[in-house]
Amino acid sequence: MNSSLSQSALSRLLALSNKAYDLDRQLGNIQIPAGRENLSSQAVLIPSPIADLQDDLDRTVRAGLVTCWLGDSSSSLE
């Protein structure tokens, strides 16, 4: 099996890695309220920006894994 990835797969992987790093930094910078007493009952129904960032981070990491898998499988077919 060839262990090298194509140039386009490596470029895509680098872009996804940078995006994941940026999303992780954004998550780390979000201030979370200390107590639940500050939250109203309506606040629970509003979509959380933390959950949205986590979803974006998960999708980005999965895309990176798929890029590695597809890049490796296409190079092993040659």
C-alpha cells in the first residue's frame, strides 16, 4: 500500500485542519454562565452557538478523516 496522499488531498486536509483549529479556538473563547439561575426557561429553546460550533467542528473533523480515507484508497488503486 502506498502511504503518500495526493497533492489535492493534502491541500484539502490542511484547509480542514486549519478550519478545525479555528473552530476549536472559538469554542475555547466562549464564556459559559456560572449558574443555571441566570437562564430563563426560554433560553433553553434557543439554539446554542456552542452546539452549532461543536457540530461544525465535528463535520470538519469527519471531512478530514474522509479525505484521508479517500486519498489513501485512490492511491492504493494505482
